[in-house]
Amino acid sequence: MIGPASLQRVTGAHPRLLDAALATLVGGLGLLPLLFGRWPDGVHPSGADAVAAAAAFLLVLARRRAPLPVLALAVLGEVAFTVLASYPSRVLKMAALIAVYTVARTVRRRIAVIAVSGTALALYVVITYSTDSATGPEAGAVFAWTGMFAAVGATVRTWHAYAAAMEERALRAEATKEEEARRRVAEERLRIARELHDVIAHHIALITIQAGLADRFLRGRPDQAEVALGHIRDAGRMVLDELGPLLHVLRQSDDEPDEVQPTDPVPGLSRLGALLESLAAAGLSVRHRQVGHPRPLPTAIDLAAYRVIQEGLTNAHKHGATAETDLLLDYGPDDLCIHITNLPHVSPSPVSTATGSGHGLTGMRERAQAVGGSLLAGADADGRFRLAVHLPLPAVGPPTGTRASDRSGTALRANAAEGRQG
């Protein structure tokens, strides 16, 4: 079966060559009676038939460039030939029908309908004039042949439009696919960059702090310098352990079997104790409090919570003026609130929220938003820098224990008061 695509390849690959072959065929059919001495119906040809054959050849050859003028000239030539020769020209009629097909395929539908109707009427008049019969079979055949050529032209027109629409749709789908692939690559690059930052920045910060302590204690207190060097070794070992699975994913090819993939658990709040111990070893005292009833978290939210706490406490250690930081985990029925509070180096200035600058704060906000949460960070009027992260959790029933009345404000104010009393 010939479909739109194959038909378009056949008719559209070399249109001029196709027109030349068709024009030669029509013109040759008009010249054959001159060689045999008569037409199949017994009519003897004349020199006018040779002129008609040449005219039909030129008309078919030019049908694509000017469909309507070619159709008009073919019809007028058929009328003139019939009046002068007293019988219709078969080759001019054939050229007129081919022009009907071209007009139906290329011209606007309304104009094509008018042109085809006028052609059928003109050819009907010609047949009626030559046969002296308005109801004969030849008169009826004129409308049938004209309608058939017009229908074929309209069908080919529809096929070409369908093929063009399918090609455009395929190109649009390919462009959309490429755009989606680029978007996924960009998202993956951001995810990997964020993961690398969270894994490396914390441990490098601890290593830097411990290296400074080791340098300070190296001569006066070598035992403390040895302890600091031990913490540096532990931090280096931990960063290598966490980088291993990530680097494995980056190196892995698509056809690598699943059984060779790393099976290390994804970091989560279960490692919070070890994180606080490492920070304590680096000289940061974290007052950790918990409100509500802890429960198992979804993997994505558990990882986001751990990374946010890791980055927030690391920033507090690097930028805080004191060695104490408050960490509050507030488990609600449908969310987890993380509050980190420390005193920065900057002078107190009342700022409600801050968009933050630097990759650390940006990465924490992206992590929270990736799981449907939010992050607010800024300095309060008392000069304490506060970080508040809200992460959504699967809804559970109301807890049986006592909860803070205002989880985003009351607990932090109580914590701040506790810090001032201490």
C-alpha cells in the first residue's frame, strides 16, 4: 500500500523530471495517430492534431508553475480545436484533466471547486457541440472524468498535508525530547554538585579547624595535637566513605549489572549522633532538643533533613562568634521542623528573612524545595542567626504527648532565653 510518505517521495523527489515524462507521454499519444493515419474511432488526423499535441506537451510541462492559467489555456484550446476541426482534441482534453488534478491538489479549495466546475461545464459544451447530443454517454463521461481527476488531486493534497503534519509533529517531539534530556541533565548536574558540596564541605571544614588546633598545640601540648590529627584522619576517612557510592554512580555505565552497585545506606537522621560528636570534637557545642514523637521518615526527606542539619551546623561552626549552637527537631503530625540558631560575627540588625548568598544556603533551600518543603534564614533583632526548615511528612494521627504551642516561634524564644540565662 502506498502511503503519504512513499507518495511524497515518488512525486516530490524530481517533480520536473516527472512533468517532463508525463508531458512526453501526452504529446506522444497525440502524435501516434499521425503515424498510423487515423484515430481508434476512425477519425483521420490532420495537422491541427500535431499542433494540439505540441500545445498539450507544453501545457503539461508548465502545470506546476501556473496551474490555473494552464487549465484555462487547455480548456480554451479544446474549445478552439473543436470549433475549427469539427471534432474534439483528445490530447487537449487529457491535458485539461491533468490540469484539473493539479488545480485540485495545489490551489485553495474554493477556487479549485470553481475552476473544476467551469472546466466540466466547458468540456460538456464541447462534447455536446461535437456529438449533437446533450444526453449521450460521452457527455455524462465528461463529468465523471473531471470529478475523478479532481478527487484524486484533493486526496493527494490531503495526503501531503498529513505527511507534512506528521513530519512536523515528529520534529517537535524530537525537539521536546532533546529539551527534556537537557533539562534532566541540568537537574542531575545540580543534584550531583549539591551532593558533592554537602559531602565535602562539612568534612573539609572540620579538617581545617582540626589542622589549626594541631598547629597551635604542636609544640606546647603535643597530646592535644595528636588528638586533633586523629580527628583529621577520621574526617578524611568519612569523606572518602561518603564519596565512594557517589563516585561509583558517576563511573557506572548503563549496562553495568545492578548487583555490583554499592549497598551503603543513604545518610539520614540515624547518623545525627555521629555528626554531633564530630562537631563536638571540632570544638562546637550543640544543644540538641527534640519535640514530638520521632518516627521513620521517607528516604528523600530523611536525606534532606540530615544534609540540611549537616550544612547548617557546619556554617554555624564556621561563621558563629560563639562555640554554642541550638538545634531543635520538631516532629509534627504532617511535617518536620528543623531550627538551628547561633550568634554570628556581624553586628545585630533586625532582618526577618534573608535569601542568603553562597552555595551552602542555596543548596539547603534547593534540598528543602525538592521534597516540597521550605527554608527561611536570617538574623533576628537580638543578633542570633536563625535557620528554619519545614519538611512535609506523611500524615499521622495526633500525638499523645505535649507539644509546643507555637513550633516556629515559642520553642526558639525559650531556647534563646535558656541561652541567655546560661
